[in-house]
Amino acid sequence: MTEVLLEIDNLSVDYETGRGDLKALRNISFSLNKGEIVGIVGESGCGKSTLISSILRLTAPNTRFREGEVRFKGRNLLNISEQDMRSLRGSDISIVFQDPMQTHNPVLTIGRQMLDIQHRSSATKAEKLHRAAEMLSAVGIPDPQARLKQFPHEFSGGMRQRIAIAMALMSEPDLLIADEPTTALDATLEVQIIEHLRSLQQDMNCAVLFISHHLGVIAELCDRVVVMYAGAVVESGDVREIFGNPKHPYTRRLIDCDPGHIKERARVLPTIPGEVPDLANLPKGCIFRERCDQAMPRCTASVPPLQTIAEITGHRAACWLNHEEMAS
Amino acid sequence: MTNSRSELTQIVVGIVRDPLGLVGLLIVGSIVFCAIFAAWIAPYDPVAMNIQARLEGPSLAHPLGTDQLGRDTFSRVIMGSQVALKVALPAVFGAMFIGLALGMIAGYGPKWLDNLLMLLFDTLRSFPTVMFALAVVALVGPSLQTVVLVVMATSIPTYARVARTQTLSLRNSEFILAERAMGASVFRILGVHMLPNIIGVLAVLAAMDIPTVIALEAGLSFLGLGVKPPTPSWGALLKDGYALIRQTPWLVVGGGLPVILATLGFTFFGETMRDVVDPKLRKQR
Amino acid sequence: MSLLQVQDLKTSYGKVNVLAGVSFQVEPGETYALVGESGSGKTTVIRAIAGLAPAQHGSVKFNGMEIRGASERKLRPLRKDIAMMFQDPVGSLSPRLTVGRLITEPYKIQGMKDRDLNLEAKRLLEMVNLPSHFADRFPYQLSGGQARRVGVARALALEPKLILADEPTAGLDVSVQGELLNLLNDLRERLGLAMVIITHNLNVVRHVADRMGIMYLGRLVEEGTTEEIFRASRHPYTRCLLSANSEPDPDARLERIALKGEPPSLLTRPHGCEFRERCPFAHSGCERVPVWEVENGHGLRCLAPLTS
């Protein structure tokens, strides 16, 4: 039976700025089941970073939670105490960041850092070191015992990212947030990271929230996908549904744009002209309207709600086109 | 959009918006105002003696009392701001510009020149300011110019080092490489592309340095090595006040308060400016 | 005569030889892609061509003229013909200058005082499809895609014959990437530009490059027309790179050729074939040093070549 682990329920987050409130996230809703890999796809300005910092409650001082809840195992993370939150971070919820070159403390050995993050455990130092070595070999670092004595600069970028994954999974978290973990790496290393992530995820049965703008990686790794655009969820559902039968024009065109999709040399590549709208000064109606080639008068009139399209696959999309289709 | 406003206006707006910056700006502004219009603001001639009114406490006629020669302390404080700025501004800005030029040359030039200049800076910096001042005063005698010169010579290395570090870090940035790839001359790279990115940091440093220099001038004058009497300087006031502290505390207050205020004002101003000059930081505010 | 001819280019920093002899040519109007993992030396190659990185050995001929190690004075007139684009779209723009000043800088640097800079700025912005009021913006006010277009406008200001572009699509969103590639393709055709593009994104290469060279540890290991490389590459490393490309399709059957480990350190180059330790197809014969062999315009440095 699937059990919901993380549930983002109608979350709206603003940033107070000199130009007025920047509406970074608007009515975000999606959930993540135990042991599931959910991908969040979105380009710059879609609100990925705000979402992650909201889940971890590591937000900037000018952040305002306007409405909604972030429920983790049934508890609303937005109103538990700072102490409770701290004990969740790094043990139940872990994170792997984008830039492997800045993740580690440069003046401590990898072994030291891997010991430090086990501070909650009552095991002996030898046991902790053994566990650290085990994790390193699980992510494919050869000769882990010796490598524990080395400093971060003695590892390549790909290795550092694998170490970061090892460290994040050391506490056997229920949820791993992977924030563009392969963006800074070459494609060959990206493949390695994905493979390790997948096999470890299966061994530990932890859920992964995988954030990336790289459609190919999302398609390869994830069970379900949430597509975000300019601070809103525009489509979500099973990975095959999203890639095979996209129901939102943004999703559709984003997939079209991916050059991995186009096998023959193209004279003109597809694009989505225009820019992400200013979130401090939201346009009326659908957020994607200005860049959408299928916009109708209705799209200006009001914001389309995220509506269920197929109950079985949980496919949902926020577009008036689907309403028209269903009506007719 | 904000880009219709000039960068200077944005900096001023940024400073005024921050409460600390506003306080700093007000204090700095009033010191500058006092210095410029000292002759009109001061109710009495700051060097006019009145033996009948010696060492008086505060009154309506003399808000901060009078000194041992019956001179009006308030008028001397006001006139003292002139001396303070006459020393601080040329010394700090002189040091800043010379330091900036030398630092950028050291950072962008060949390695041997960098080594040579760094040796020079380190040598200069190893002199303790007060000792150095004593030596120079002994040689050329106490005067306003001497104080300016001493302060300048000892603070050039600080500015140069900061300018050098900034230059070094910018040197390999992509936008400088891009300029080199277009064939931009060294002068163009340093003047048009590096300077605007370095000067902000130095200006902040300078703003925070001004109170130090004002205090130093006061200190040197206190030791009798700075401005010669009867010129009213805050340091000279403090010195007189120190000697007469049993008779009247008002001289010390008159000399000390402006030094403290100036220090706080310029520091607040400088710190706010540091956050405001960076266009990227400004965007986030 | 080739527009650009690079012959046995070698660069080392102390004991680390970053480039161990790179040779290739670019014809007028042609787009050549240099592909490889980070650390393969591809960035050093174009920086060495532009005189921004040292090259102790070899030759770089532009229009038949030797420019390796040339003085800045000798290079300056050539800077009109060779423009460069750097990786970071925003970071390669001087942060305190407006877009208008940035894109007209080449005229000032080349001392073209007779130009009306406002007019030129307008023309250049139009060329890269940016509205003319962008001339007043600062780099930090631009999105990645806009900043990249400003970079293109600046590179095109003096109507160069050759553009050296370092990861031109790095840091761009997928939806904007195509826009930039279309722009480059279009400008190339209209202006007859030749380009050297560096990238690790093979999906991009396919749509812009005529020919491509694959680099490993500071050497070319394979070279051919883009079409040929994608269809019938022979070097195992090229195959690995090609197979690492993902597709936005969950049911795509990816025949991955797993690459073992990571690129070795340049300080301890392996003996024999330098790819041997990571190569899934290596055999005992690979302990010899492979030589560069060219057959029908297809270059290869491999002792265990694959057949299609």
C-alpha cells in the first residue's frame, strides 16, 4: 500500500521586496509517497529553490508563508518548533546540492566530515568510520579506507558529488532532496550519479525529490513528475503520462525544445519565445498565457485550476484547454 | 524599472532607506554643514578670550560653557569640525587614490613589480603610526600638513593591499578575459572595467577610516604634536579639558562628544554604503 | 587555404601538460565543434588560439598568418576578425557597464571614432532580437538568455570571420537554448561566419556543427563530419559520450556504454593508450601508443576501433 510521506498542500510563499510582494510560489500542491522518486521539472524562476527551502524551512528573512501546509509524515513542518525541525534535517530529510565543489568543508578530511554527520549516533568511532567507508564504496569510490583520510580538493567534481550523496544517505533518511545534483557535471558522470542514486534508493527505500531542468534525466529516473512554471504547478502525473501525453502547452513545448528529442539535424530548433513574467507584478489569468500559442480569451479572464485529467494515473494539469475538451 | 535612475541616486536612496545609514548620513551631513558654515553658526569668535567668564558651566549664553581663557567651548567645537575635516578628508582620499593606483598596478602588472610594491607597502606599514608621527613632527615641526602627510603615508598600504587583492580576483574573471580577447588596452581594462568594481570597496574603507583619522588628529593634538594653539581642534579641546577636569567637565565633553559622534556617523555611513554600492546586493534589498 | 589552421599545439603549466599536441582546421563559413569531458583541454585550445593562454609549441595560423605567441600589438588588428564568447552569459559582461556600452566597446577598442555608437547599438540589438531599450540595462538585470544574446551582439559588432564560442548554451534554459542556436545558425549563414564551438552537450552539437573533434586528455582522439560521428563513430570514448546522452522519453532504450572511473590526472598520464584504463573494449595491444590515422577525412587515434 502506498503511504504518503511528503505532502505539499496549497502552499503559497511570498518574498517581501522593495517593489512589493514577489509571489514566488502560488498554491503548490503535490505529494510524494514512501520510496518513490518524484521529479520536479522547471526552468529558471520556476520557484524550485523556494520550494526546497520551504520544505527544509531554511528560508530568507523576507519570506512570508501566506497559506498552505508542508506535511511530512502527517506533521505540518511550517509550525513545528525550530528544535524539532533541526532534528528532522539531516536525519529524516537530507539534501544534495547542485555544486559539488562547494558542498564540503575544504579544511576537514572526508572521513572527519563523515564522522561529524553521524553525531546523533551512539556508535563508536571505529564503527562510524566503518560505516563511512561502506557508504563510500556504495557510491563507487574505490579504496574507501584510504580515501577517508583525504581532503575534498583531492577528489574530482564527480567523486565529490558521489560523496555528497553518500553523506546525505548515511542517516538512512526517509526523504532525499536532490537539487540539480548533476547539472554541474559532464554527461558521462551524470550517468554514473544517476545509476548510484537509483541503486541506493532501492536498497534503502528512501523517497527522492529530484529537482532538475534536464528532461532526459527526469524521464530516466523518476516515477512521477511535477512540472513547475513561474511559481505554480502547471502539470503533474505519472512520468509516462507527462512525457507521452502532456496536457499543458508548457510541458508539451518544453519537451519539444529538448534537443535530445530531435534526432535529425534541424535547421530551426523549437523554442518558447518570451520571458517568465515578473512575479512581483503578476499578469491576469493564466501565468503561461503570454508565451502560449493556444491562449484563448478565457486564459486572460481567470487562473486555470490544477484539474484532474485521469484519476488512475493521477494526471493533473492547469490549463483551460482541457476544460474545453472535457466539456465538449 | 530601476534603471531609469542613475547609480548615484540609487546609492543615496539605498542609504536613506536603512535606518542606520540615515543616522550616519545625518551625522556626517551635520559635521560637513558645521565645517562649511562654521563662521556663521559659531555664536562667538572661537579664539576671543574673556577672562571674566573663565571656566563657566553651560548657560544660555555659552551652551557648553567656557574654557580657562573664557573662550566659548561651543564655538570652538563648531570650528573644530573644520580642522577635523581638513585633516581627515585630504589624508584619507589622498591615501585612497594613491593606494588604489599602486594596488592595481601591483595586482595587474608583472610579478616582479608586484613583489617590489608589496615589499614597499609592508615596510611602510611596519612603522607604528604614532611613532612615525613623532619622528616626522620632530623633523618638520607640528602642523596640519604634517598630520595629513603622516596619516596618508601610513594608510596607503592598507588601501593598496585591498585594491591589489580585488584586482587579482578580477583579473581572471570572464569579463576581463573577454575584454582581453577584444584587444582592450591595459589602461582600458584597469580604468573602465576594474576601477568601478574596486572603488566601491575602497570608498567604504575610506568612509570607515575617516573617524580613525579624526581621532588620530585629536590624539596628536592632545600630545601637542598636531594643530598649534589657538586653532580650535577637538583634540586640543580634549587636552585642555583633561588638564582642567577637576574644575569643569564640560571641556572634555565638548572635545570628546564630536569625536565619538563623528566615529559613529562615518562608520554607520560606511557600513550602509558597503551594502548599497554593490548593484547585486542592492537588487536584493 | 583554411581560415584557421592549428598544428600540434602544446600547452603546459609547469609539469602539467594540458595540451599534448592538438591539430585541426576550420574552413571559412564552417562550424567546428570540440567535444570532451571537463579537463580534456578544450577550453585551453580556444584560449590559446586567442592568445589568452600560453602555447609553448606548435602553430596557429589564421588566414595563413602565424599568430601563436604573437604580441598584443600584432594581434590587435586581428581581434576584429576573431571574436570570442565565454561560458558564463552574465559573468562575461563587465558588470558596471550598460548593454549599450558593452556592445559598442569593440568600436572603441579598435579606435573607430567615426561610428555613431547609439546607432550601432540599436542595429546590433536588433540583429540579436532584443528591444532597443535594453541598451540602458545593466548585466545583472538580464536573464541568462538575454545576456547571452548581448554577448553574441558584441561578438558580431566588428563582423568577424571567426567566432570562438565556449559552451554557448551553458546556463541557458532548454526553452531558450534553441533560440540561441537558431540565432547562431542564422547569423552564420547570413554573414558567412566560421565558428569553433566547445561543448560537452552532444545534443547541441548535432544541430550546429559541420565537423567535430573529440578530445581526451589534451589530444584529439577522433574527428569527422558531425553526421558521420553520430552515425558511425569508431572510438570507444566517442561512443561512450554519445551513449551518455539522455532522451526525454521514459521508455527510450538506452544502450549505455558505461565508462569506468574518471579521467586520470594529467600529472600521471597512463602509458600506452591513455584511455585504456577506462575503455570497455581495451585489449592487451592497447599498451602501445596509438597513432593518429586519417581515412577518408575521418581521423582516429585508437588501437581497438569499433565498427558500426
